[in-house]
Amino acid sequence: MKRRLILLLTSLITGTGVLSACSRGDQSAAGPVDLKGGVPVGAVLALSGNANVYGQDQRVGLNLALATLNGNGGINGTPLRLAIEDSGSDDPGANAAMTLQINRGMLAVIGPTLSQQAFAADPIAQRRGVPVVAPSNTATGIPEIGHFISRVSAQSSVIAPLSIAKALQLQPGIKRAAVFFAQDDAYSTAETAVFQKALASKGLRPVTVQRTNLADTDFQSQISATLALKPDLIVLSLQGVDGGNLVRQLRELGYKGTIVVGNGMNTPNIYPICQQYCDRLLIAQAYSPELDTPANRSFVKAFTANQNRSGKGPLIPPQLTAQAYTALQVVAEALQRLDKRTPLKELSLAAARKALMDEILGGTYQTPLGEIRFTPEGEVIQKDFFVAQVRMNPDGRSGRFALLP
């Protein structure tokens, strides 16, 4: 029995199991939507591995949205049923989790957490005709995977240049910029290209571009080579763990200049990693807890109440939590419209998935991020963006993203 289980897991990872599972799942999609226990929606989150710093934020947002939506009647009187699956932080884990959620009969899937994982797992959903709403994939090319792929996370090309402009506004004398990015990560490679283009538009050609890897923990050789060139601005496109470690080592080795970081460090979970050295990091954001709209006020109130009950975590909602909340809100509101027009119980699973994707793309949504809608290709259209600076508390392990005017 154990050997058969090992062979099954191996086949899922190598792809043969995924193909056979797809065949069985596609046949079952001809049957009705399984509404026992509620309207089924899945999520694929990085709850383990290095990317768990993002997945944990996202799980909070999804659970808050689920409680809010079901408290308001769910999908026209039927509760929403949310199944969350841990993808780990790698591509095989995302592929296996995505396939599992599809075969479970989920009408849509939220996730996966990382852009790198999305490029691996989203084509599975696209082939199976299952809507995907990405809450945190910012790399160029995500919606282009196919018709069934969309995202509520604005792409790096929109967000990243804002922090470069703000850095130059705060410190007009910047002349020498250095760049770091993780060469084995799709998000990092996409975002660093945007950062470098933004620097070039301001007349700043990097004095060095340092390549790292996601698993790196010691950056002293790259830092020493960089500091010898005397940069007064360092721009990082890294994930939370490796980025936090690099920031800490930069400061420990004496760098006192401005540091701009990308969306991969847009979580308060970096605070325990870079600790007091997180202070003054500049980062562009697609969410502001200060956005004065009914949707955001309601979200912030629910988040604060939840955190007070749990007695842990920040009292100010992180961007990743707001985006995950928004992703489930989008799916739920589209399901409500679809069910009113054609009751879900009258549709096959395949037909419901196809009709749901059309509803997602056709809607306008009042969310914690502000008003959003989608292009026909699934790219989010959002109006408001912000730049924040990390302000660490005296304990050196907690802080906040303070919005800059």
C-alpha cells in the first residue's frame, strides 16, 4: 500500500498522474455542480516553505471574506464553501494542489500565491476550463496564460515605478543605483526589468546588477562588491525571506542609503526577518488601509476585530490580506449574478465554470482596493496606488507601512 502511494505521488509530481487525473476530472465536469455543504470555491496558497509569509496573510483575508459573505446570505441563500489547499512554495506543490481542487469540483480557484507557481499551475486550470483569480501574481504575462486566468493584483509594471519616483523625490541627489534580484524566480525577474526601466527613465543606469537565488541566505560577497561602488540607492526584487535577510546584511555591513523593495516584501511578516533594519524601506502598494470607502471601512473593521480576538498579528491590514479578500469577493459576487440568471443547480459543472468566468470578467466590484474591473483578457483595472515607508517600533520586531503623501 505504501509503495502504491509513493508511486501515485511521484506520478502527480512528474505529470503522468496529473494527465490521468485531468481525464477523469473532465468527464466528471459533465455532471451537476455539487452543492452539498455549499457553493464550492477552492484556494491554493503557500502555507509552508519560504513563501508561507504570504500565504498566511492570504488565508486571513479569505477567511474574513468567507465570514462576511456567508453572514450576508452567501450565494443567494446558499452558503459559500471554501476549500484551502497548501501548495508549499514550489511548482510541483502548486500543480498538485491545483489539480486536487479542480478534481474536487471547485467552481473557481483563488491562487496560487507565487507568480512562479502560477506559470506552472494555471495552464492546468486553463486546459480544464476552470476560472482562476490570482490574488498576488504580479509578473508580466499571467492573464495571457488563457481566457480562464485573471488577477486582482496589479502587475509590477504599474506599481514598481512609483517607488522609484518617490525615492528620487525624497532624495533628489541620488546618482548611483544598484540592483538585486532573484534570478530563479519569475516574479523577481519580471519586476527587476520594470525597476531597471524606471531607473533608466530617470537617467540612472545601475552601477551593478547582482543576481541571487531564492534559497540564498548569505549575501556578503554580492554586498561587498556592491558597496565598493558606493551606491546611494539600492533596489531589491526579492521574496520576503531572502529579501529580509539581504536588507539586514546590507545594513549590518554599513549601507546607510535608500532601499527600495518590490512587491515580494509587501507583508509585515518581513519585520521579524530584517528586524530594526526594515526601517525606512520604500515600497509601492496597491492597497491603503486609509482608503475612505464603505467597502474598505467594512474590511478594516472586520480585520481589526478578528486580530483583536486572536490576540496576534498586525492591527492594520496588509496588502496581501486585502487582495485575497477581494479575490473571494469577486468570485462570490459573480456567482450571485450567475445564480440569479441561471440557478447553479440547473447547470453542469463545466457549464457553470464557463459562465462564471464570463461573469467575473464582466463585473465591476467595490472592494477594499477601491473600484476594480477587468479587461477582456483578465487584467485588473484599478485606479488608486500608493507608496509607503516602513516605520519600525522600538521593539525592532513590529512596525507598520506608513503611507507617504
